[in-house]
Amino acid sequence: VESPLLHLRYIPVQWMASIVVVHNIAGNLVYGPVEFQRPLVAMQLYQILKTTVPVVPESFKLLHDTRILTGPELLTGSGSGGDNTLRLSIVYYAPSFCVVSWGEPDFGGDSSAVAEDLRDGVLSLASTSLAFAAIKEDGRVVVWGSEAAGGEMGAAVTERLAAAESLVTTVVGNDAAFAALLRSGEVICWGSERAGADTSMVRSQLQSGIVQLAGSSQAFAALTVGGQAFSWGSEAHGGASWRVADRLAEGIVALASNSMAFCGIRSTGEVVCWGNPLHGGHPIGVEYELSWGVRSISSTSSAFAALKEGGRVVSWGSSEGQVVSWGRAAAGGDQGSARNSLSSGILTLKGNHAAFAALKEVT
């Protein structure tokens, strides 16, 4: 998204190498000190700890002081006087839930066939339009609902998951397929082949090193620990990222999606979009605004909104912010009468099917 306004000056994000140190609550060293020469986001550190530190259990949170670090958050050194060390604490927990389902029986409302597996030990749920998937604390995945939309894995996927040496940590669903991210960084998909269950074009890339998954209605996108992003599934729904492949080859730190398009945030604060142009896949009119300084992205079903840092270099924690949105106007792509209120002081964004809401400082 190069700027058409060439007279405006691009301000690059400055990055200084950070040293990461992680201790447990007892004060014992769990990881580090390790120096990172490139930008690092929280979800990448979570994945590194899961795959490289034997003493780390499946369920944990990282804390900076008393604040829990979340997935797309950029990590920087927190010391003063030139100290560039990021000191974090790790907290272990083991939540366990049961599942109650109701509604149309064939579309997941009836879970009696897997009731025993859903009685306890469930960590999280994911869904397609007509099926559900539950991650168990032992790393297994339990599915039910429409077979055509991922409610049945099939023998081949079941065998692959059973043979995997690491546990499933995340499951993402789109309209008709599921994608499971294993602790090893491998991704396994099932459901409708047209919606992304067919991974033949990217199979080698999905074997290891994946740290984030995102889904449109008929496609998936993945982010690697090395900062590369790519997609597969329906081309009309963002499944073909080859048009922007050179800009997704490195430096991506987070992904966002709506029903028909994807976005990747670069470590410089630039946004790279692909997919259906009318749904935000081509951010016409806001190219320059998305070429620097983007902090996060939210979405409705057919539009995106980017939270910026008021025209400054990205600095996490700043209370200043402005919002830029694009995509289908009626679904939030046009800010309309809210435009003036979104020029500064925005802290977070949320999107539903067809609208956005912003949390703003009171002045």
C-alpha cells in the first residue's frame, strides 16, 4: 500500500534489540536472557516458550508487571537508563470446562454422540457455520455437527492428529472448515476442501513454524515464527495471497480477517491487504494512512478498521490514536458522522457483523 501522497514524509518505526528474560512466580529463571534483533510480538514468544522450554505446561500466561500480554502485542525493552531488558513473569493455570449445546440437531445443537468427551476437561471451543470443535486439556480435538462443515474429521485427519507428537493448542473455524494449530507449529485442516481443508498448495509450509491462524468465510491465512504470511482456500475469499507475496515474505507480526479478505500488520506499522477489493482487500483511498503507524486492526464481516498512533511512530501504550477504516461503507467502512470523534484518544476497537465500536478517552 504505497502512498499516493508523495509529498508527505514517511516516518519509519525505530527498533532496538530487546533482551527477554522470563521468571516464574517463585523467581526461578525459565527462559533467557535471549537477545532479539528483530521486532517480536507476544504470540511469537508464547510459541517459542511452548516449543523450546520443556518445563512450560500447555496453559500459561505471560505478565509484564501485572498486565497479561496478548497475542499481537509488540514487545519492547522496559528498562530505564539504557536498560533494554524485557522482564516477564510466567503464570501457569489449568482451566477445565464442560460443553452444553442446543439448537438445530444436525448443525451442532445435538452433541449427544460426543457427550462423554464434552463432560469435562474442555479448554476452548471453535465453530464453523454448521459445526463445532472443542480442544481438550489432553490436546485432543472433539468435533460434532454437519460433516460437510467440519463436524466429522475423517479417518486421515484423525490418524494425523493421533500420530502427532505435540498437542493441539488452537482451532480456527471459517464457514465450512477447521484449521488446528499444534504445539509444534504444524497445521492440520478438515472440512470443506473449497473452504481451506485442501492444503495441497501450502502443505510444506504448514508442517512447522506457524504461530497464528486467521480465517475468512472460505479461506485461511497463517503467520510463521519468521514473520512470513500466506493463505489458502477460496481465492474469492482471500485464499490467494500471491499478488502481495513479496510484501508478506517477512516482517509480518499479526493477521486480521473479515469474511472475504485478510490483512497483515508489518513490524513497521504498515498494513498489507489482499482478498475481495470491495470487502477491504484493496484499501483504496487510505493507502498512505496504512503505510505506517498502525497499531491494531479490527473487522466487521466486510470492512476493516485500523487503530493508529495519531500520526506518530508506533509506541505501544500511548493514549493517542486515530482510526482509519475501509471496505464496504454500510458495514463500517465509512465512518460517517463518527469521523471527527475518531481522530484521537482511541484505545481499542471492536467489530461485529456490520458495525464498529471504539473505546475512547473521556475529555
